Amino acid sequence: MRKLKYYVACTVDGFIARENGSFDFFPMEGEHFADLFDSFPETIPGHIQEALGIPAENKQFDAVLMGRKTYEVGLKVGVTNPYPSLKQYVFSHTMEASPDENIQIVSHNPVDLVKELKKETGKDIWLCGGGALAATLFSEIDEMIVKLNPVVIGAGIPLFSRALDPTNLQLADRKIYSNGFMLLHYRLQK
């Protein structure tokens, strides 16, 4: 059965973006990028893959879930199809039509859709963000892959937008880089 994996960058103080949705505070260089590009190439937006010569290969995921605000980050700069190698779902109650034929707008219960996607054959499902969607889908998240960046911002959009029941995590893998970046793989114990 496919798994839902929350693969997300965050600060040491638990934020995935500033309150306005920007994420320009994350370091944009470092030794960890080669590993991320190699292990998760499909999570690099298509126009960046092309510019950097990263093969458009789906190693981990074949579907991506985004909240409207996460999707709109690219849309504001003209990127309507951010992950062309993935089946893309955008959850929104306000978007009436998709700006791109490759984007499926979902206005109904995200949990129901994830349960259906998990039954399908294929690679795992990437929960891209944001914090509100992650909180809504928490019961369906099987693993978290946290790209922990050595930075604090004090306020912003948290990993989860609301309080959750305490849930233990099992550390499945980790890699610590000399620049302080950590890649942490957790399984949720429910």
C-alpha cells in the first residue's frame, strides 16, 4: 500500500514559511543539496530541474498534495505546473478552476482522497504543504521526512497549523551535514 509522506523543510523552531508564505530564509546552497537532488529529484520544481540538469525521475513519489497557498507560491511567478512528473492535487475551497490541465483542484474532504490514493498502485504520495493541510491529513501521514535547516525565524507558518494529539515518532534514518542541515526520516507510531 502506498504511504503518505510529509517531506518538508522547516526551521529549528518549527516553521515552514514566514507568515506571508515566503521561505527566502532557507539556505539555498550547501553540501546537502546534492543528496536531496539525487534522492528526491521529483520534488524539485520542473523549471529548476531543467535549469540545473536534474533528471526528471520519480524515485520516491508519483503524486503530490498541496494546499492552495503552497500552490500559489509558484503561481505568483507564472509556474502553473510545478511538478510535471507527478500527479498534482491542490486542495482549495476558493479556486473555482484549475489554471493548468495538469493540476486537479480538490474541494472535498482531503482525508477521503488520500485513503483512495493509498489503495492505488504506484509510488508513495508526497504531502508538500502547507501546515493547514498537514494538520487536516495528520491521521493519514505515515512518515515525515524533515529537512531541518539551521535557522530560526521566531514566527511563521508552523509544520502543523493546529494542536494535534501527541504522537510518538520513530527515527528511521538521519543524516547530519557539516553546515548544520539535518535530514530526518520519522515513522509515525499510531
